[in-house]
Amino acid sequence: MGAVVRCAWPGDLEDYVAYHDDEWGRPTTDAARLFEKICLEGFQSGLSWLTILRKRDRFREVFAGFDLETVAAYGERDVLRLLDDAGIIRHRGKIEATINNARRAIELVETEGSLVDWIWAWAVDEPERTADGGIPTSTARSAALAKELKRRGWRFFGPTTAYAFMQSEGLTNDHDRTCHVVDACEQERNAFLAGRSLRP
């Protein structure tokens, strides 16, 4: 039996490989999990994703599973508590952005009906590539998503962070065409997109 072919970026690190095979590029129907992805991509800015991945369990603990209502109610005492927690990334701007974004997410749900459905309207039919065939760090689509969320008051979610989120959530399927999970991810996202309208 031949070796498993996957994208190059996980290397041979066990936790990275598991994340690639089981999570990256696969849709989530749960608003808290989707919000978690948005927040952790913001925390990752300027750092390695592996750093975030290895701290993810602690992030989930201190941010109450990224429950929107709970995080939105956090105040300055919670910010200080989080700044004192070595198990996460102790960055005041990113912590405050997470609390702010939970409040903005609740507003979005109130006006749009569903955070998951609204986000998935930003999916793309085909993944974009650079002129030399590589995977971009941002696209016009991710820039538009970031701009719209910024307009709605979200923070720490620029075009590059937005594109990394789109990749992790499966809004774009950026697995290599030879990767052993590319077809499974495509099937999952197609099933998730069935009956939904994409933004033009």
C-alpha cells in the first residue's frame, strides 16, 4: 500500500497532520466553532498556527467554548484574568477584539438570522491561485469579507486573516489536488452549500 499523499504544510508533526486530515477545509455547522475559528485566526496573526493549535484547548476553556453570549459579557476583570493566563496568547488587543467580535456577532445574528449562513454566503466555487499556480495569502473575496466585517465593527480580521479562516472553514478548498482528503472536503462543502446562495 502506497504512502498517504497530503498537502506539504503539516510535515510529519502528529498534531498538525491530525488537524490537516480531520479539520482543515471542513465546514462546521456550529456557530461557536465557527466563531472560534475566526478568533483563533486573529490570535494567530504574526505567529505560527502550530502555536495556536497547541494552546487551543486552553483558549476554549478561558473563552467558555467561544459561546457568543458568554464572551460578549466579558469585562475588564476578564481581560486582566486572560492577560495573566500563560496558556493562551496574552495580547490585550486580540483579547479585547475577541470580546468585541462576540458582541458584533450577536448583532449580526440579530440582523441576518444566522452567523453560519451569513459567513457561508462568502464561499467560492473554485479556489483562487496566484499567477504561478500557488495558493494566495489573500484574495479579493477575503478582502471584501474583511471589509464588510470591519464595517460592522469587527476587529483583528484583515484580508489575510480572513483568507486563512476561509481555508480552515472550507469556504475555499485549498487542499492540493493530489491530497488524500481533497475529495472528501469537496463533498462536505458541496453538501453544505446545497441550496445556499453565494454572494456575487
